[in-house]
Amino acid sequence: GGGGGGGGGGGDELLQRRVAAVNKILSNARVKRRRDDVPPSIICKLSGRIMVDPVLAPGGQSYERREIEKKLEENGGHDPFKADVRYTSDALEGNLCLKRFIDDYLAEHPWAYGA
């Protein structure tokens, strides 16, 4: 009788290790899936991160303010993706609609802060 209980304990331990391994794999898969679920419209093309202070450039693209200001300085005022378009940081306008969308998205999907 007692030997059977000990054998069951070893089996339980093996099962627990297997379950833990599967849970880790699933957890990693969920994180990957979640990163892929972030809407591309809220990710800055320059930084690859979710925008905090999105601005609309004259070319029609939204960027993170710090990132586009840095690029304009580096590129002599040329848009990073449309070389024929030139402007200064004064031409950037806060994209309030996108900012609200991002704030709402992050409130509903707090895991996205780490995405």
C-alpha cells in the first residue's frame, strides 16, 4: 500500500513539471501573439514603440514627437520617408484623436505597455 503512494507522488511531480513546461510555452506564445495584436497605427515607424505623444507631420504620417523632431534635425528638415517633403518641427501638430485612441487602447490592454 505505502509503495504505491510513493510511486504516485513521483508521477505527480513529473506531471507538475510537464504542466509547468507547457504553461511556460503557452505564456510565451500569448506574449508573442499579444505583441502582434497591437494595432500598427499606434506604433511609431521611427522607434517601433507605441506612441506617447503622437504628432501629425505635413506628409500625413503620425510619429512620436521626440523621434520625428530628432530625425528632422538629422535630415536637415527632410521627412524620413518622403525625402522630397521638407518641414520644421513647428509644422508638427499634436494628433489628439490618435492620442485618445492610444490612451483608450492601453487602458483596455495594459499588457501592451511592455509590447
